[in-house]
Amino acid sequence: MNATRLIGPGCGVLAVVAVVVSQGISGDVDSDPTDSTATIVAEFRTSADDIKFGAFVAVVAIGLLLLYIAHLRTRFHEGGARWGGDLVSIGGVTLSTALLIIVAARLAGAEAGEQGHDAVVHGAVDLMWNGAWLFTPGLLALGVGIGVAGLGHRVLPVWLGVFGVLVAVGAVMPWVGLPLFVLWVLAAGVTEIVGIARASSANVEPVETGVAVGH
């Protein structure tokens, strides 16, 4: 098997793993923007270390996601879905930027919670509650690009193309669309890895194990 062919889809699968780990470490900030400053500061202080480590893992996840997006763009272009590849590239960069903004807000809240900066913690919570809408443009571009490649050019299995359309629809409610896209990345990455493994095993020449008998 040519291991280099596994790098692209492997980055996608690892990105999903990193997202799950990051979310598990840092968790959710339950404070509401209408909560008292003391309540918000107390939550950020309690979870500051977890938020900081989770943010580091999240940045790793975003880097892996961008590598996977670059792989998809190349794959779509080679399959004739140039428009789909460009949309996926734009959507990936836009979504990654939005994710970095939310990660930065969480870090700012954690730092401000430790220092007791009231205005900063309120601003961080406001951005985290309303920042989901920042995901909409990227998810929409990604979903449409995937749909074009999967349904229009058959670069992907049809079911992955349909899944991509669901991501585009879910962009209207980004708190739904983002988990759908994460699941799509996992499904697409695993499907490609399995396909590469099967193609590789089908091309392996049978090994001669018998001993030639002389006459």
C-alpha cells in the first residue's frame, strides 16, 4: 500500500478525533450572557486550565482539518469538480477562521476569569453564545461544494454527496450543521481509507509458497 495516499484522509479522521478530545477536555461554558459577573467569572476560573489545554488541541484539530480540506480540493479538481473543489477550499478556510475566533473567545474568557476582568468575560460569553452564526458561511460553501463533487461529478460516493447537501441545509442552524460536518469528515475519511486499502490488496501479487519440484 502506498502510505502517502493515506495522509489526506488520515488527517480528516485525526481532525475529528482531536475535535472530540478538545470538546471533552474543555467542555461547554454554561454561563448565559444575562448571568451575573460573579457567576461567569467563577465558571471561567474553575475551568481555565481545561479551556487552555482544550484550545491547544482545538488548534491542532483546525490544522489537521485544513490539511484535509487541501486534500479534498486536489481530489475534486482531479475528478473534474473544479467548482466544487474551490467552494470546499473557501468554505474550509472560512469555517476554520470562525472556529479560531470562538477558541480565542474561550481563551480570553479563561484569562479574564483568572484576572477578574468583568467586561472581558461578558464579551467572551456573548461571542460564544452568538458566534455559532459565524459558522454558517463556511458550512454552506462546504456543503454545496461536497454536493457538487458527489452528485454532479461522482468524485465521491453518492451517499456522501447527499450527506454534504444535509450539511449545507444544516448551515441554516449552525449548531446542527457543524456536528453534521464533523460526522461527514469522519465518514468520508474512513470510506476513503477503506477504499485505498481494498484497492491495494486487490493489486497485490500472490506470493509463491510452494517449492519447485525437479523432474
